[in-house]
Amino acid sequence: MRRTVLIAAGATAGLLALRTATKGRGPAVMETMMSRCWEMLPEEAPPVRMLHDLSTIREQNDRILRLLEQRMDSPS
């Protein structure tokens, strides 16, 4: 019980210190942390694959839309 209270107090103090140290720079610090996390992820990680898949889907959709526009513009 005593150990749990000490751990909780330490975690709270750490979070408060981090919040005070990053006051006014929160979004910049978060952006830096997230970019470092993305750099450490392997290429096969699910979030990275998901983003690649989304860009592939966008490219395919753009290609399909261009083809449809060409068909509508050309006389039949």
C-alpha cells in the first residue's frame, strides 16, 4: 500500500514537472515526441502500413476520377 502511494505521488510529481517545463510549448513538444516515435517504428508496423495504404488508395481514387473525367469529356 505504501509503495503504491509513493509510486502514484512520484508519477504525479513527474507529470506536474513535465507540464511546468513545457508550458506554452506543449504542441511543439508533442509533435517532436510523435515524430521520434514514427522514426523508430519499423516499416512493417501496422500504423506505417496503414498510412501507406491510405496514400495508395488516394492515388487510385485520383486515377479513377481522371479516367472518368476523360470519358465524360470525350464524345461517344
